[in-house]
Amino acid sequence: MSKPFIQRHAQTDPNDPVRITDSEPDDLSGDSEGAVTDIADATVKPVLTAKTPSLEDLDSLFGPLRFGECTVTRKELVAMGATLDGKEITAANTYVASPDQSFIDALEFDPARVKQRLMSVASADAELVASLLYEVATHRSADAATLFSPAKEGSLDVGMDRIGKRLSSVQRLEITHSPLSEQLPDWVDQAKSRTMNVVGVGMQLYGLYSAYRGAIEALKQGDLGEVGINLGGAGAEITSIGVEYALVKTGEQMIRQGSQNLDLFSKTSSGKWLARSAGLVAAALTLPFDIYTAIKSFNDAAKTEGKKAQDLYVTGGLSVASGGISLALGIAALMGLKFAGPIGLVAAGLMIAGATIYQAVRVVDDIDDYIELTVGERWRAGWLAFWSMEQDAELMDRFNAAKTYSDYEKLLKKRSLGWLKKEFKERFEAVYIGRFDVTTQQREIHRLEWAEGEKPFDTVNKPIIKETDDILSAWDGLPDDNDRVVSDQRDAKKGVFWQLGDGNDLIMGVGDQPNHFSLGAGKKYLTGGNKDDAFVFQSAAQTLQAAYKEEPGTLKGGQGTDLLWLQGKHQHIDHGANPTPYLGYSIDLAQQKIELIPTDSTTKPVLFANIESIEKVETLAGAQNKVIGSEQADVIAANGDDGVDAGAGNDHISLRGNHVAAVGGAGLDTYHLHKASRRISIAEDGKDESIVYLGVPMEFVQRWTVQGETLVIHSLRDHQRASPQREVIIKNVYQTLGKQRSLHNAKWVFITADGYYLQPDWPTEITGTADVTLKVLVIVPGTAKAAPVLLNGSRTVEHGAPETFYCLDRGTKPRQLRINQSAQERQCTIFADFDSSEIKAVEASYTVSVKKGINTVLDYKSLSFKLTFAEGLLFIHEPMVQAAQNPADMGGGIMASGWKLLCDITLVMRDGVSYSLDFPRTNVREDARNPGYRLIQSLGSLRPRGGRYICAKPVTTRYELKATAQRIDLAASEYRSILHFEGRSNTYDLYPSKNVSLQLSTHEGSAASSTWNIYTQNVDERIYRQEIALNKNLLEIGSVHVQLPDSENPELPLETLYVMLTSGVTYKIHTLFNWIELFAIDASAYASVADVIAEIQQHKKFESNQVFEDTRVLIQNIQMQSSTVGDIYYIADTDTWELDSDPAQIINTDDLMITPRSNADSTEIDLKPVKE
């Protein structure tokens, strides 16, 4: 019976495409009307009145609600201030026999009411409250809201706030199963890793539980200090939950357009011809534009000041004069052409003279802006400008130098202000611009032509910018009136950027702000402040190119953590006339000095700078540097082929060079490796734990071997097959005594770029000298590869999808992958459930047309690939097209263009072998001789990638069904998981959509198997018998894949399975005999009884009569003309009819009639997959 007062609370995940509803299954033995069953368990059949039941009624009817190992009455939930989705507990929203996952996730408690219950009730009841909260948190989804109502969290006292945080930690922790993915490399010991993970989670869980109970007891005793003590032990547990391993923490208009077009037109050959030949007519044409220019110039001049306004007024005046001349010439033309000539010449002369005089005045005025001119220099410069002659060289040298200085200074300030508004906005409040000067230097400008006896070049003086010395003390802050300082908004919390450049600089930085010194060549005497300062040498690479003759500088970091950074990349030259004199830098933090390492090993190092209080170092890339650490905690980044001796302290060492070695020394050291390095060597004393961030994802790591006394970790640097692998060498892991190697240093933790924490499974003793391959334990799981989308039928890689992942499983039906032709280049990875040895063939098909002329030009279209596997077939349509470029000569007079990649397709096999789909191996000569549709073998199009990779698989999402009949609707979606439905010996109706994979089973311990009715009406493809296949317990219904339990396992029940097609045909699946039986036909889907018989005959032909012996096909919605009651069957092998109530009665086709079909109804209830 329906329950109109029931409220459906929201799903925890509204995007879940799976919807499960209670329903009454169809009766396959005859016609029946569907009915909606109660939501309660099948064994509870209460009789309800129209009156809404109370909470006590529901507790009596269903019993208390169970959460894990704890039960609680609905009335007690009200007493604890519980709500469901923010609504109070009522009979309407708790009318369930047992809470499902969405109920648990929607449950919230009022912390004040909870505290009251903990403090005031009897001991046993208080224990119930504490246990209930813990059980609900345990079973709650990790992404659900916190257990205590968010509306009340702001009023939490200290004790309840800490209790709430402990419950939140329990909620986030995976408890009953290991979160370790099955997608792991073969060098991982999966069994031990899962055991360690479960133990680790168990220990964390126990720590959280202890802290939780301790917090409750301390709260009850009023000892908030004790709360902090009890929670202290949980701190390390919480931080270790997959984060740090508990180690480190955007008409006028016509005239305006006409004036612009006229200006451009006047520069064309047509415009110049018109100007020469049109004469007076052309002058008349310019009149509107002269008027417009005059108006615009006067308007703009009114809005500006100074010389710009002056220029605009002159332009306006000249335009008015030009317009007047045009009118005068027009009148003269009307009077006769003889008057026009003299008037035009006089007017033109006046115009030219006026414009030239003004131009000369402006030239002199511009020069005077930058340099001071004498009276004589002014007259001479004006005279030369009037006659368009070159100015005196000496004057122009002074002018160019001064103007360059001004322009460069403006540029620096504009750039600095731009930095402060954008890149430096969050870090710096001001930029100090280093001093510079401008001089002139002779340059030879070569000519294209020169006369005999002349030099082939001219000598000119060009301005040269040279950075000079800076001296400034800014300990108390930068001066506001200093013209070297650029600022936007002052903020003392931000730092100061010192753009010093070259020169001998003496700077004391700001005391209470971070100072960032950007340095060029020259001696530097710099002092930082009390914050974190940085000394960045931009010219570090250039310093190594010539003999260094400067006096050493001094860098004082002061307080804070201060950085020395040698920027750039060194290019070492060890041959020719001028080899590079230095290999790199030696940075000794202990001895507080920086030296240049000479190429000649017999030559002493050259002191470059003395340093004080430097805690962080970044070396020069491409160089061979040495770094010696201090006794404190240092941060060292080795960017070259460096040697690092970190010394004592908990050091952080980044190794990025091609060949680099590091000795950690005493202390807990952390290493960060770069994936592009070739060979990295690390040595530790083994007294403290060492952490190594490998810098590559787990699947890039290929193997772990013990070679002699060292551990060698081999990993990929990229996907290229020919690219050498990276070797990480961990020294002194074992000690050799005779022929025995004993474990010496096992205190290593390795962390991948995707967050997996790894430890080798060290053998304590190794006999002999042969290399040993190690297994590795995953002690903290990382981020597994993204689950791929199921590719059971046809998929399209759409526009806007930069990278997609698909899973190709085994099956008899071909799969189709289509590439959207309008999209840009994308990445697509296909994870195939086949070994590389199961690739049987690769074929390429395309259409080629021929255009004959001087050469034969080939045009390619419609390229597709067909990949044949042992148990599968994949078509990839148009992953590449003919490139839009000029055809190239392919030889023999044949021209063809290359291929353009639309989608970069990668194939990853089950055994770890991987391929890139390359261009087809076409034979242009054959294509030219045989144009049209072409099909060629192209196994070479699968280009192997280097290394072995993880073949990602879809995750499995598990749904526990009720012991009552239910309906499951699967909405159309890009499914990335296999949906496992576990029944409980009842009947379940499944309505799948396309491209979905299912697993069906019955709950262990159930009395009988379950019955599954699969309806194809939601599949976007018409399903016929040919689209249904059964092979090794895998049922394929078009793109719907159904995995059934092992039919050969006697301990597993055989599931009863029916497939109902929209055509009205029902099949029964016999997994034990690998048989698809034609079980029933709905006659109401056919026009006549004869059509029903024709359907059966087609099935017999398809099955070759092999499975129709003794087969009785139930015909639904058909009855005797005489209205005789009973189910009617068609006997397939004898082509006769049978009435089950009278098997002996002879029935002719004319005795039968088709009856209408009836529809069932249902009431939907949302259900989320259970949290195990």
C-alpha cells in the first residue's frame, strides 16, 4: 500500500545515476498487474490506519534503528536534537526498518543537546550516546557534512568542539576495507601492502577512538586541560592519514573613416597618380577632410597641455588654411584656370614655409628638453632643421645619450610598476631601480653599396647603457622621496625588490621587511634584514666565462631564512682558443664563502664572495658545483651536475642535475628528485630516517634492485622508448662480510609524485654477489589513476575534452571510438584488458583519390584503424587527417601531404606494455595505382613506448539490495565504475542504459539465488538476438555487459536471469550450459499470430535448430478464442501449440487471439551505494 505521508530526504549524492525503487516483479508465467510493495522488509506486513503513526509506533513496528553495533530508538534521537537534512525527526522521515546510507549521511545532532545527554543521564544511557555517535561517524560517507549541525557549530564550547573534530576524523577514515587500489605495478607486494595498510588504519582508528573517549570523560569531569592532553596522542594519528606519514608537515563617422582611408589611399600608386593628374578636382575632394581635421585638432588641443596641445593647435591652423586654399582654388577654377595657377603657387608657398618653420622650432625645442643649448647652438640647430640638414654630430651625441637615459628610466619605472600591480602584487611593496649611466660608443654600420675607394661602412656613435654603483642604507625603511624607488601601495608586511644589476653596490636592506636583491656583475656588499632575504645573481653563468679579477664581495643574510640563488645556465666550453676557465661554484655554508672552481684542477679556487647567515642555496644549472652544508637545517637545490655534502641537521635537498650526488649526514634529511635527471646518488649514515620524494608517478618506477651494497631504483624519464631510464642509487644499504650481505640502513621512505609512500621489503641477509630484485610495500596509498570510462559500444571523443580515458574489456562485440573532427588535438588513453601478445592484427582503411598533372597528387580521407585482439575488436575512426600543407615529393612523380594528428591515442595493455598510435604505413605507389577505398596491414602504426605502465581498470561500486522486489534504473552517464548489485533471494528488475557494466550476485548465506529481469528499453540502441552473446559467464547485451558468478563453482548459486527486449521477446540465460533460451514472446508487440510464428522461425534459423529441441516458448498476452483459461506455449521443434491447462488439446493458429498489454506502477525511493 502507498504511504502518502512519507517524505523522501535528499540523496547524499544527487548525481548518482543509479536509482533503486521498490516494485513488484513481472510474473513471467502469465499476465499480472504490478503492485507497489511496502518499503518495509518483506517479513513485516503491518496493517496501517489512516492515522499517522507516532515514533513509539514505529519503534514497536520496526524495532529501534541500528547503526553498526548500536541500536537507538527514534525517541532518543529526538532527545539528542537529531535532524534529517535540517528537519526534525518525525514518523514521516523515519518510516524505515533500517537506515540506508543517505539516511546516515543526512543525520545531524545538536551539540548542546548531546552534551546535556552525556552529562545528565545515567551511566549506561551516556554510554549509549557516546557509542551511537561513534558508530554513526564510522558509517558516514567521507564527503558528508559533519555530524554536529553546522548551524550550531559556532556555539560549540571547547570540549564539544574537540569531540566533533575527532568524530570528523573518524568519518574521513576508511575503516572496514583498505583503500589501496588494485592498480599497482608488479614490483609491489600487494598482499603485504594491504596487510600493512589495514594495520595502519587500525592503529589510527584506535588512536582516534582513545582520544574520543578520553575527551568525553574529561568533558564529564569538567577538566578541559585533560581534554587537550587526551587529544594530544591523536594529533600524530590524524596527520598520518594519507598526508605526511607523521614526519613533516578583458555625416561625422563617415568623414572620420574617410579621412583615415584617404591618408592610406594617398600612399598608393593610384593615390599618387590622382594627386598628379587630378589637380583642382583632387583639391576639392580633400575639403571635407581638412574641415574634419581642423575641428578634431582644436577639440583635442582643448583637452591636453604643453607641447601636445601646441602641436594640435598648429595642425588645426594648417588644416583651416588648407581648407581655405581649397575653397580659393575652387573659386579660381570657376573664374578660369589662368587665375588658379598663381593663387595656388602663392598659397602653397606660404603653407610650406609656415609648416617648415614650425617643424624647425619643434626640433630645437625637443633637443632642448634633454640637453641645455647655448644661443648659438639653438640658431644653428634651427637653421639646419629648416633646410632638413643633419645636426652636428657632437650635439646629437649629447642629445641621444640624454634621451636614451630618460627613455630607459621611464621604461624601468613603467615595468616596475607593472610588476607591482601583477607579478609582485602579493610579495613586494616597492622596487628600487639601480643607478645607470649612458655613454656613446662607435659602431660600424655596413652599407649595401659603396663607391670604389670608399669604406663599406659608416661610423656612428650609439648610446650604451651601463649600470653603475649604488650606495644606500635603508635599514629603517625606503625613503619616500627617492626617485629610484617605485611603489604602488605601501605595505610594510610585503618585501622590497632591489633591481641592482651591475656595478659595485653597497646596500643595507630594510630591517623589518624581506629584501630580494637582483644582482648583476661587480662587487656586492649587501646586508639583509630580519626577515627572509634573497640574493639572486642574474649573471652567475657569465661570471664563469672569463677570468675573475674582482675583489670578493660580502653577503650578510641576517635573521630569517636567507637564500643564495645562482640563476642562469652554464654552457661549458673545454676546447678551442678560449675554453671556459671555471667549472662552477663552490658554496661552503660552514666556512661561509663562495669560490669559483677552476677547470684546471691544479689551480686554486678563486674567492668570489664571503657569506654570513645563508640557509638556502640554489646552484647554477649546467655547472659542476659543490655545496657544503652547515650544522643547522639547510635547504639546498642542486641544479647542476653537483656534489652536495649537507652536513648535520634536518636538511631538505633538491637534486635536479643530470648527474648529481648527495651525502646527507646526521639528521632527518628529505630529498626531492627531478624526473629528468640521469643518475642520482644518495648516501646516509642510517642513524635517522630519510625521506625521498621520487618526483615521478608510481607507474614510472620500473624496478628496485640491490646491486652490491646499494639500492638502485630504475624509473622512466619520459615515454620515449630510446630515452635512457633514470637511476637513483641509495648507497650503503648493505654491508658485506665475506659472501654475506647484511642489512645496514633500512630507514628509508620513498614518496611518489602521486602520493604513494613506499618502503622496500628488505631482506635481512643476502647470500652471494648477484643482483637481487626487491618487492616494495605501500605503507600509505596515494592517488590512483583516474577511473576510465567504459568502452562497451560506441564512444566519441568530443571537442573540449583535453584528455580522456577508456576501458576496453574482453568481449565478442566490436567497439567503436570516434574522434570529433572539429576539435583541436587531444589526448586519449585506452586501457585494454588484453596482453600485448593478444594483439593479432592492425589494419588501416582510408579513401585515396588521384589528381594527375605534371605530377600525381594523392588526396587521403576517412582514415580508420581496426585493432584485432584475441577476444575483442576495436575500431578507431579518423584519429588523424591529411595535413593542410603543400604536398611533398614522395618520389616517382608522386606528391602527397603528411598526416595531422587530431587525437594522440595511447594504448596500455594488461601486461604493462604500451603503444602510441602512429600514422598508417601507406604505400604511395600502390595508392596511386589503385585509388579508392584501401585496406592495408599496418601493425607498425602501434609504436611501442618505453617502460611498463599501469593498466587502469574501472572501480567497482557495490549496492546491497533488499530482500524484497526492487527496480533499478541506470540513467545514461559516462560510467567509470562497474556496478555490482547484490541481491537477497528475490526478484529485481534492471533497466540499464548503454555502455554500462554490471556484476550480479546473491548475498552470501541467502537461502536461494536471485532472479534478475533485464529490460532493454533504456538502451539507446535497438537490441536483437544477434546483439546478445554469452561467453564464460559474461553476458553481452549490445553495449551492456553483465558479469555473472562462476557457474562452475559449486559453492555459488546459479542466478536466474531473463532479458526482455523492446520487441517483446524474452530470453532466459543458462550460464551453466552457456545457452541463451528463447523463453517468452509478448504477442501484443506483433500485428498477428502469424508474425509471432515468423519471429520464432527466425530464431530457429539463427540458432541452427541446436537449442530448440524440447523447447516450450511462453507466448504472453495471447488467449484462446474460446476464452479457455491457461498459459499458451509454442513447441519449437514440432511447430505446434500447447495449452498448459489441457496439454492434449489440439490448437490451430486460427484458435488464438492477441490481447492488449497491461502496465505496472511503482514508487521510487533514492538509494546511495553503501559505505562498506
